Amino acid sequence: MAAEGGIDPIHQFVIAPLFHIGPLPVTNSAVFMIAVLAAATFIMIVGTSSRALVPGRLQSLGEVAYEFVANTVRGSAGQDGMRFFPMVFSLFMFVLLSNLIGIIPYTFTVTSHIIVTFALAALVILTVILYGFYRNGMHFLHLFVPSGVSPVLLPLLVLIEVISFISRPISLSVRLFANMLAGHITLKVFGGFVTMLLASGTWAVILAPLPFAMTVALTALELLVAFLQAYVFAILTCVYLNDAIHPGH
């Protein structure tokens, strides 16, 4: 909350040290990153360790996540793209669990910070570039040369393709960051309206159910957005990796 008692929707995104290990501060962002990794490890290792013929809830969750990402990789990058399945699956689970954990009140949304999402996007693009040159050599540069184009238009189109490629990590990171930031700010604002109306002690109390209903609806929408953003991040990663595997247009 703001100093004047109003709504401060930005305070939830502040990175603050919780404790120190020697001279190194451990921030809330670092703690929740570790929590996300622990949750993903628990689901995939503990959930699939039994390998029961009739899977339990945790095993079913792990198997569904595995098959969902595997089908996404095969559909977007082909069978050759399955060599990148561990990376794509790790990114999908990290983004998904970060988004879901961030919806819980008094937690921290790791993916609401551009530095985190840009680091993930930079990892994807660097992998595309390095593997593209490793697999295809200089033929990887054909990615920027559309086939069947008039030589007159070729320099302009090459420039457009290069700019488009450079903008990929920016768009990939900003899309995730902006969606999570905007959603959490909206939830905070409407939730603040509820408390303000209830605390007013006047006839305005009867209006409190309206922003409360909107908050419930927005929470459901945020759950959907949390999954969709993880899926979009994963499928775009597969599309970009496909350019490294098959650089020709």
C-alpha cells in the first residue's frame, strides 16, 4: 500500500533482500526461483518415480506435461527437434510454475521482471545461433535470404529478415513480462477496491461485491494466461529452433 493508504500495485514487484549468506543478499526473487525449481523437480522426479500402471494424480500431471511438450516440439520442429526437448520442457515448466506460483497471494512472480524473461529469451536465441552454425555452417545465413525473390528487392528483404531476427528475443521476453505485469497490477487494483469499499463503512459497502466478482473473474483469467504464456513461450522456442534445424525458406 502507498504511504497515504491508497493502492500501490507496483509494490508487489519490488526485489528485496530477505536474508544474507555471508556478504551475499538472498532476495525474494531468488527464493521463489528456487521454489519453482523445487516444485518442478518434485513433480517430475517424485511424481514419475513409481511408474504405476494406474497412475496417481502427480504421475498423471507429470506424464501429461511431458506428452504435451513433446507433441509441441514434434509439431513445430519435427523429429529432429526432439534433441532440444529437455531445454524446451525445462523452459515450459519454469515459466508455467513461475506464473502459477505468482498468482498465490503474498508470493513473488519471477516472470514479471524483464531481466528474467530476457535472460530466458537470450538463452533461446543464442542456442538457435550456435546450433544453426554448428549444424549448417554458413548455410545458416540462408535464413535471412528468402527464396524466389527478385534481386532488386533482395537487399531490402534481407534487412527486414535481420531486423526481425534481432527483435525475436525482445518480443519473446516483453510478451511474457508485459502479460504477467499487467495481469497482476489489475488484480491488485480491483482487490484494493474491495478493501477500500468495505473499510469505508458507508453505503459504498454495497458496491464491494462488484469489484470482488471482477477480482474472482480476473483470477480465473490469470490462471488461463499463466498457461497460455508458458505455451506461447515454448512453441515460439520450437519455431525458432526449427530455423536452426532447417534454415532454408
